Amino acid sequence: MSSENHKTGLQLRSLLKKSGELEVSLANVPTPEPKDDEIVVRIEATPINPSDLGLLFGPADMAAAKFSGTQESPVVTAQMPAAALKGMAARLDESMPVGNEGAGVVVQAGASEAAQALMGKTVSMIGGAMYAQYRVVRAKDVMALPEGTTAADGASWFVNPLTSLGMTETMRREGHKALVHTAAASNLGQMLNKICLKDGIGLVNIVRSQEQAAILHKIGAKHVVDSSAASFTDDLTNALVETGATIAFDAIGGGKLAGQILTGMEIAINKTAKEYSRYGSNVHKQVYIYGSLDTRAVELNRAFGMAWGVGGWLLFPFLQKIGRADAEKLRQRVVAELKTTFASHYTKVVSLQEALQPSNIAIYNKRSTGEKFLINPNKGA
Amino acid sequence: MSSENHKTGLQLRSLLKKSGELEVSLANVPTPEPKDDEIVVRIEATPINPSDLGLLFGPADMAAAKFSGTQESPVVTAQMPAAALKGMAARLDESMPVGNEGAGVVVQAGASEAAQALMGKTVSMIGGAMYAQYRVVRAKDVMALPEGTTAADGASWFVNPLTSLGMTETMRREGHKALVHTAAASNLGQMLNKICLKDGIGLVNIVRSQEQAAILHKIGAKHVVDSSAASFTDDLTNALVETGATIAFDAIGGGKLAGQILTGMEIAINKTAKEYSRYGSNVHKQVYIYGSLDTRAVELNRAFGMAWGVGGWLLFPFLQKIGRADAEKLRQRVVAELKTTFASHYTKVVSLQEALQPSNIAIYNKRSTGEKFLINPNKGA
């Protein structure tokens, strides 16, 4: 590869027009000249996470999407529901790059020692605009991957690993000893099981089918309860008694599940209660909602006393809250266990163009458990 | 009064039988001999708070209550709904004394110096079993009232004053600068207005009628919004913009109000936002539910980003959390401002027997804004 190859590159863009039309396409953009402390990374692996889909397509009607442009430069258009447009005023008519995390090879480096030291290395990074062939980034914001680790190994180094570590870390910091996770057969959920098995943490996995339960049993999960089973309430309560879990991380969001979990926790706690309190137990029970697989309203029956909380949870505010030093410890653990605890599995590797093909969008935009796509923006380039 | 008068006294009891029958009556109980560090208080004033009604009648069907016994020793029986019985297993067939807080005169004291020093003094106290003619309590657990303060002045020294101070204190400790209060025309709500006016804190009062709004305007409340008005959403948003309130204390509990408040806060915050975030603002918005005037489920539409929390809030866990020294500072403030900021107004003073009369129960068990009863267990005794 000549050193001139990376002077321009393709970048995936999502543009929401005032009319409500969403247009996703590839733009050919010049790569900025790196400053002294910056590097240019040729991106070779960047995953499609649920958190990327929000910016990429959001709640647009993809079933009725139109596909135009050329094979080399495809264009996808779809209509955003009017109700959803309201909350998106700030992104209207702004062509936005997409892609939270990725990994690749450093092909150019600024003059600083830190930048120069990374030349030719494979690095992982976060910060958006990863669905692109090249990305300029500060040397101190990337993490060099250990020898023998490929860009594909390191592409999902941030979102899922740190989210699942963030959950057990939040559990500890807020004084709980075990946790509950919903939509638990997801990539993230499987990773959380590996962490909990390794660290000896009790984990109650809530899934929505026997197939999902089987996935988790296969990787050694100890407590798996199926919300579609008639015995769900009893199964959940038993698992809560066995683990003592009083905090949950919920990817579903809408409906009655968060309230059911809190109710189960309260029943489990009261099985050992000695004294009547009309306010319920004084053990704090917490559900953090971090996803929105069900977009309906959250419905809380409040049959769980007064010591409870439900709230939103996001990775970045969590990392900010714990501070740089503690966040760095979590990152170091991820890199050390990238091929074991934090290994990601992809069902398909696609180019930027392939990522905009109808047949692929139909699969990865389902957000279904077990399907995970990786983009290699330099595939075939 | 002879020193023997207080050797026995009447005590109000609430007994929930396994059958679901609730029986409220007066028992004649011996007054225990005080230990060295204890005193005997002749209770002269004890309020009926919403938090007392939970133990007294709970959700029993008082409209169909039966009244028997004699004028001197009335008995009230009512049926507890089967659904409510489930959560009350620990109180079944236990005759429970009632009454959180009260005040009265010390009529006997143990040998210790601290106990002896209180002899003849008017003191205020908490700890349950206040709906009684006499109460034995440790000297260090009461607070002597200043000269010129009657038992009636000091009876409501704890629950409402410390709950309202607990709200502004929680607001400060959790990094908010202004707050929202619902069912805001209540005794507690009026007290909160006095605190906020005195301390220069922005307060958004949410009421359910124009009559309630008028009560608050009369005492100088600056921001009053009526949830029954067609312009409620706009009025609320405007008040949130003007005050910058990002925390709310909600006595209603059920329905959509908590979600509406969070949505209003998010809209208010975004009026000054500069950058698009698909997760919404990163300003944390909190609603604490401390009452249950509406017993339906809480319904959260989640149109307010990811930086939010909803949870239960109770006075005692709050006081425990801040620790004895800080709690003591709040108590000192209450006693110092007992006749101004923390003055309570009662619509009626009743004896223990009168408290069990149908016409009185019908009024104080409505839990309606503006009605507050005080029991004087030694009235006419």
C-alpha cells in the first residue's frame, strides 16, 4: 500500500432531512492530515452494535426502505415516523458519521513520540465515525492490541466488554452481591455470564424462549429463567432467593418486566424477614434500564415496598462517574482477556457497501439475539 | 393529678385477623415502670398523618365499616381486600399500637439525671404507639420543647417538618438546584413552600384543582401548575425552565404523572441544549415517590432520554443515610422554627374515642388536602 492510499476514503453517513426522510449513503471524504499527537488508522473491523443502529436507522420504517445508487455507492432511503422526529431536532439536515468502536492498523503518524510509536501497530478505539476506511484519532485515545490479536479480535473491545464489566462494577459499588440480566442470551449477556462465572458472582439470566435458555445453559449459566414459561414468577423468585440478587440490568425497557423483577426481589427478601413493616423491606432494590427492545411504557405495580429505584443506565456516564483511573483498570482487564472472557462472535463480515444491502439490513437490524455483524471498511479495497 | 393516675391508660390498637377482618379498638394497658434512663409521658397531642392511616386502616373498606362497643370503648371492624392481605402476613393476628409522633408532659422519670431533668417538661417524640394516654420512652429519644410551646404546637414536630426538610436536603445532596412537589397544597406541601421561600429555593407546585392552587398562591407560592388544566404540559415546562428543577417528590405515585414530570424536565433542559444526543440530555432527572394517593401502576413513557431515575423515598432511611449528626441539625432547625416555618394547622382536635367515630373517620381517612386531625388522648380525662 502506498502512503498516498489513505488520503481519501469512504465514510458511511446517516442524514435525516427535515421532511422526515432518512438517507444513508457512503461519502468519499479527505483524510485530515494528522497533528503531532494524532495518527491515521486504516479501519479493518467495526461491529454493528444495537447502540449503533439507533443513529444509523433509528425507528425509521426499514421494511419500506428504498435502495438506489450503484453497487459501489449504494443509497438507502426510508421514512422516519413523525412522532420520532420530535426528539431528533438537533440532528436534522446534518449528515452524521456512524460507528462507535473499531480496530485497525496505524498507517500514518504525527511527529510526536507517542504517535510515532504506534506506526504499523493494530489498535482499537472508540469515538464515533468508525464506519469509514480511515479515522484520524489522538494517539492517547487508542489502545494498542497485544501481539497476535487481529483487528477483528479487538473491534468489539469497548461497548460490550465495558458495558458488562460496568454492570458487575455498578453492582459492587452500590452494595449488591448478585445481579439479574434480561435479554440475557445476547452477545452482551453471554459475556456477562463469562465474567460472573470467572468472578464468582451470582447472575439470574432472564430469557424469552427455551432456545435462548439453551444457549446460556451451554456456556455454563447457572440460573436461567424463561419469561414465556407459566412458572416464570416462581422460577424467578427461586433464583432470586438462591442468588440474593437485588440489582437488575434490563435491555427490554417497556412493559411489566422491571416491576416483576422488583416484586420478585421483595418476595425473596421477605422470605427471611423477621418483622412486619408496612413500607416493605428496607433492602434497596434497583432496576437499571439500558436498552429498549420493547418501546412501550414501563409499568410498575409497586408491590415491592418503598426501597426501590428504576432508572436509565448508560456506559459513558458510568465511566465518567468512576473516573479515569478506575475506568483504565476495566480497560486493561478487557485487553488482557480479549480472546477469552471478552471474545465476540460474528455471524457475518461485510464491506461498507454490503452493509447497505437490503438482505443484510434485514438481518442485522432485527436486533435479534445471536446475530452480530462486523464491518470491514477495507474489505476488498 | 395524683402520681398513680398514669399507672394504666388507654391505647389504640389495630388488629388484622387472618380472616381479613380488621378490628380497631381501645385497650386498657398498664404503663410499664420506667427504667433509670426512661420517662413516662402523658400524651396530649398526636396528629393523624397519612403515614399513620396505613397502619390504622390501610386499604380496608371503611365505607362498609361496622361500629360496635360502647361510647367509652368503641370498636370499628372492616374488611381488608384479599389482594392487600398478601403483603401483610407479618402483622396478621398481632394487635398493633398506632401513632408515629406526639407530644406531652413528663409525669414520671427514672433515676438517671437525664430522665429527672425532664420531669414536668413538655416533650415531643417519635417511635410509634403515640395514640395512647401514656408512653414510656428513653429520655435521650425525646426533645424538650422551648418555653411557651404547647404539646399541640410540638405534636407534628417530626414527620412533616423533617420530610419537607429531607426533600430540600436530598435535592442539595444529589446536586439539584430546584425541585417539584405534587399534591402540593397538603400540610406538608405548604410547609415545603415556607422552607423554599425562606431558603430561596425554586419550587414547582403541582396541584389538581384551582382551589388548591389558590391555597398556595395565598401563602406566597411562586410556581403553581394545575394538572387538571388544559395547558398543564406547557405550564409545567415553563415552570421547569424558570426554576431549573430536575428533582421531584411525588405523593401521588400511580398513573402517568411521574413520567410527565420527567418529560417536562427533559424538554426544559433541551431548550438550552447545543448538541444532538440520541440518548437525550445527560442531565440526571429524578422523581422520588413518597406517597400513594393513586394506587394504580406507575406508567413511564420514557420520552426523556437515559439520564433518569424513579424510586421510593422514605424519611427514616433518609435520616439513617445522612447520619445522626446531620439529622440532629435538621431537628434543631425544626424546634427553632416550630411556630413559624413548621407550624401545623389542625381542623379538629379529638379524643381517642372520638377518633373512632364514623363521622370523624369519614373525614380524616379521605386523606384530602387541608383536613388534618389532632388526637388528644387525655382530652376530658
